[in-house]
Amino acid sequence: MLKRIVLLALVMITGVMSAQKINWMSMNDALAAQEAAPKLIFVDMYTNWCGPCKMMDRDTFNNEDVADYINKNYYAVKFNAEGQEPVRFNGVDFSNPNFDPAKAMRRNSMHQFSRHVGVRAYPTVVFINENSEVLTALKSYRKPQQLELYLKLFAEGDYKELKSNDDFNDYTLKFKPTFKSK
């Protein structure tokens, strides 16, 4: 009986340990890593109070296919869009001079870097290319298969061939998602 319990516990631990997690880093660490080894940057712009942000963490970023794909193709950044982390991006220093520590768990002032990359709502994911150019800021909650389209569009370089909204619409119609949903 004890052997069965130990075996069951090992199976459960192994299952938890093998579940893929995104290797989040700070924005400054991702930019430094990008200088050493060029790679796209994926930024999750969230806030502490944002319900859809928490849903993205739970439903999308915990998806094994999403986590695996992001880890292989991007430097992944988790950035509090109303936080106080200083960022140096393309030679410019960004901060949040109006940050109020008393409001850390509710609405606060928007970080300068968040504004700079085009954040207008939460959650927003930002795609940055190897030359530290913002490709797009994609607002709103996305399920794994909805995010998959954009992850692959940028990682595989297909966005470079799209010249119009019609091209993008054709791309989305032809796109066949492969990520498993929960």
C-alpha cells in the first residue's frame, strides 16, 4: 500500500514538474539577452488589478503549447504596465514617476514604457523584433489558439510578407491552429 502511495505521489510530482512554464524575465534582461543572441521579445503587459490579465495567466500562459512555443522562439517578458521597474529601451530611460506605492494592488499611473510601446488597455501583448522595433501591441484577452496565430506570424517571419489588411485577413483565414485547448 505504501509503495502505491509513493508511486502515485511520484507520478503526480513528475506531472507537475514536466508541465511547461514560460521563462519570464525582466525587460532589461530580455534586451541584454537580445544583444547577445538576437531573438524576438514577447511582452505580457499586465496590471495587478486586471481580471482578464489573470485569466490570460491561468488559461493561456499556462497552456503547455503556448509556453513551449514562447520559450523556443522568444525572450518572454512579464511587465507590470503600472509598476515601477526602470527600463532602458533604444537608448531612452523609462520609469513611472507618478507611481504610488499605496496603490500597488489597484489602479496606478501608467509606466512611460507602456505608453511608448502603445499600450491602451490591459492585457496587451507586445511583439518586439530583433532590432528592438515594436512590431505590434495586441490588446485584449486571447485564448491559446487565438494567441497562436500571432506567435507564429511573428516568429516565423510571415508578417514581413503582409502588405495590406486584405493580406492579413487571407493569412488568418488560411491559418490552422495546432495548439491544444485545455
